[in-house]
Amino acid sequence: MAISFKKYIDITSGVGGGAGVRERDLITRIFTTNPLVPAGSYLEMDNIEDVVDYFGSSSDEYKRSAFYFGWISKSIARAKKISFARWVDVDSIPRIFGVKKAQSLNAWQAITSGSLTLTIGGQSQELVGLDFSTATSLSNISDIINTAVKSKVGDMWVNANSFYDAVNRRFIFEGGEATNAIISASGNVADLMGWSTGAIYSDGALAQSVVDTLIDSVDASNNFASFLFMPALTDEQIIELAEWNDTQNVMYMYLVPCLASNSESLSAALIGYSGVSLTLTPTEGEYDEMIPGIVLAATDYSKRNASQNYMFQQFPELTAKVTNTPDSNTYDNLRVNYYGQTQTAGQKIAFYQRGVMMGGSQDLVDHNIYGNETWLKDALAAQLMSLLLSVNRVPANDNGRSQILAIIQSKIEQALKNGTISVGKTLTAVQKLYISELTGDELAWQQVQNIGYWIDCWMESYVTQDGRTEFKAIYRLIYSKDDAVRKVEGTHTLI
């Protein structure tokens, strides 16, 4: 034995600065009424194969996802992920969707005393002595289950139903009452039916409004940057969603389809709400309203010159919705986007137009500007939270100011590289005066014009509701946004 060396030298090892906070994926979240998506939850899928396996190739979810994943940007990038969430538009019964797998009737006929425990809404029923020895088909298996379940007392059980879905090769169970009810199953029969590990438990739920659905989904996960509702909504529901989204201040793009018949009324109703993208989508099976979300999801802000002009983006699978100048002018004035067609030398060229959004004079009304700011806000928030989690403290003094500015600067450099911040854009006299007044620095506009941005940070104290004094760091970033060219004019002078 010897005296411990740690009595003299004791070194503790660990990784510093490792408390990272992830940035949001700038993907689209699609709200569906499909009970395959459990109420109160969300799904994220990385490829079209996962979508078709989950929803099936005939589903609208698959068709939309094929359009979403199928587009490749001019910088050879595509969306890497898509999200789905459930909108319970009517009271819903609890369901179990069994695992997709091959079933053997011989395996079932070997069971003469099976057990199945179903729990719905906190009430459990144990079905024992289940005999499948005389079963003649997989549908007959469901009949035996139904007989046992319906023998129990209560609407949830008496009105329940199970059946075999031959197309998807799985057993499905449906509870008998539409109400809030958590559902699960166990036992050897549940295992064989695919109702245990890997099954989809779609709990019963009462109907929710579109806004409550969106709020709950954000609370569960805000890992998306654009969203849409698959079912056709009323104008009132669309306006409710736009009102809520406007309060989020450049967090999400709300993707709204419209028809020629309601484009004017919807435009008038939505014009004052920021973050709303209204797109003409009259053709069944074409999803033009998804275009801004697809372009944003396919923008890799880690790459140089990643910022994209949403106009002039081509989607060959779409048909042109606007093919003449008068209609084009009408929709432009309404801020309704559309897939339009022009021609030169007999060649017809179709692309998305014009990449604008709803909102007032102080709102971000260009898709590219809105998408860029969505990324930058989230990137800075993640960086600053990582700082607060990683260091002992950020002091409320010049040292703390330096720490915060250094963290912000790292994302500013990325924004300069990817095109979010524009360098060398000439400012108007009004813009120069505004920057000078906002910063109190008469030369600040020169920085914005010449290097693309101006940044400052300072500390302030404030009094909490319980009377304590706390400190906060406040930063102000002014940057030159990345405006995109939508038209080229030329003059030819021949001498």
C-alpha cells in the first residue's frame, strides 16, 4: 500500500464549453387529420421512404412529401426532413394500428388459450382463454377478438371494432367512443397482432381549434420554420392562424393556398399580418403553396451564398396557373404568389412568382428576407444560450459585453458568408438618418453600408415583480438585408 498520490496532486478532467444548444431545422410541419398521427404528438421523417412506409403510397401525406423531397435547388441541395402533426378536427376514437408484418394463420391456430389486455381511458379489460384453433382467415381472427371485447360493459367496448387491413398487412383496433382516452395493449395475443412494441397508439381525443392545435404543437416541439394545414380551412380559421403567427415575430412562415374566387377576399383579410404566404393553388393534386417552405428547407445556411431568391424557382411537375399579363398584374397587386409562365422565342418558361408575403411597411414581406431572418434569429438564440450554459457566468460589465459580442460575431461572419447580410448596398438618405437616430452614432450608417452591419451591446438593470434587481444584456444588430433582383431593365443606345 502507499499514500494516495491524489493527496498531493489531484487533477480533474472534463470537457469544457460542451453545453451546445441546437438550432431549429428550417423544415415544414404539415398538420393532418389522419389518425395515423397520434393526437398531441408530431413526427419527423428524413426521407420519402419513411413517409411511404408510414402513410402508404396512396396517401396525401406521401404525395406532398414526394413533391417536398423531390425538389433540388440551384445550389444542388434539397430538404433533409419533414414534420407531421395531428389536427383533431372532430372528436376522435382511440385506435391501435398494428405493426406491418406477414401473418401466419398456422401460428394463430396454435393458440388455444391466448390473453389480451386492453387499456382505454384508464380502464383495463383482460381477455383470457382466446381460442383461435378453428380460425379460417385473418379476418376471422378479428371476429374472435371482437366477440371477446364486445362482451364487456360500456360503449367503449360494446361499440369497439377490430379488423385486418390486408393492404397494409396489419390488424387495427378502434375503440367505441370518441373521447379523451389513452390506449394501450399487452399480452401474447397483442404481440402476435402487432399491437405491442412498434404499434401506433392513436389516443382518443376531443376536437381542437386550429390555433390551439398549433400552440400545442409548438409547445411539443418548435423544430420547424413553416407550416400548413392539409384540410381546406374556412377563412375564419385561416385568419385565426395568421393572427397568432403574426405575434411570433418572424418565427414561422404560414403557407396558405387560395383560389381565383377567394384570392381577393383572403388578400384583404390577411394583408396586415406578417409571416403569411398566400399562393394560388387551384389544381387538384398540385401543392403550389408548399413552395416557400420547400425552398427554405432546402437552404443550407452553413454554405457560402446560400441565401435564395424565391422567385424564378422552377418546379417542372407543376402546371402554370397564370399565363397572361393582366392576371399576373392582378395577383401581384394582391400579393398572391403563383406559378406563372412567360415565353421567349417560342420557348415557354414557368417559375414561381413573386416571392412576397403579407405584412405592413415595417414587416419582412420578401420570402428570402423572412427566411434569412428566421435563420439568423434562431442561430443567435442558440449561440447565446450555449454561452449561458457553458460559462460560470456572463458578468454584467465590459467583460460580459465582450463575451456576448464575440458570440454574436461568429454568426455575423456566417451571415456574411451565406448572403443573409448584404455588403455594399447603397443606402437612401432616409435609411442613413434612421440608422443615425437609432444608434446615436452619425457614422453608424457607413458601417452598415460598407461592411453590412453595426452591432452594440450594453448592460441594464431591471426590477422583477417580487422587487429584486436583476441584470440583462441588450444587443442591437442593424444589418443590410439581402434584397433580390426581380427585374432587369436595359437601354441600348446605338450610335
